[in-house]
Amino acid sequence: MVDESYETTEEYIEESKNLFDLIERREKMLQLLKIAQPEYIPAAQQAIAQIDLVIEQTEELMEMHRKLYLMSIEADKSDAALLELSENIAIELREHVAKNNPEKLELLEAMLSDDDKTH
């Protein structure tokens, strides 16, 4: 995700296309409204209102994609910081046990290993 931005995510691109299509349809409906017979004007206005609603929902969805992307970046940063912190703690713990309780070092290594054995 390093070189990616929310504008390049598949979901955002798809929603952008949808938005442009909706705007184009709205423009066409506005053109039709100008030449519509009086009995068709209410239906055309209703269609335009419906398109406006879907445009608004699409914009909200795009904003949610942006926020989700930014949240995932923050989560990745937090995860990396937590991993670094835990590694530093493990190093300090090994040093402390090696200095103060060397007989427990093997047990500590087993506990810190990822082999899923009971200790």
C-alpha cells in the first residue's frame, strides 16, 4: 500500500466511474427537461431528483473509501510500531534474564519462540 493512494484503489476507481456516469445521465435528463412536453416534466424532475440522491450516496461512499484507506494506513503504522516495541522489549528481557537469571534463559527463549509448544 506504500505507493498506492485511495484514488488508485479498485473500489474508488469503480465509484468514480459510477459518479461520472451519473453526472452524465443527470446532464442528459436536464437537457430532456428543457424540451419535454408539460405532462412529462414531473417525471423528468423526479428522475433528476433520484439521480441527485444516488450522486450524493456515491460521493458519501467515495468519502468512506478514502477514510477507510487512511485508517488502514494508520493501523499499519500502529502495527509496525507495536511490533518494533515488542521486539525491543524481548531484547531487553533476554538481556535482563541472561544477566540476572541465566538458568531461566532457555525457558524464556522457548516462551518467546513462535513454535506453539507449551512451556
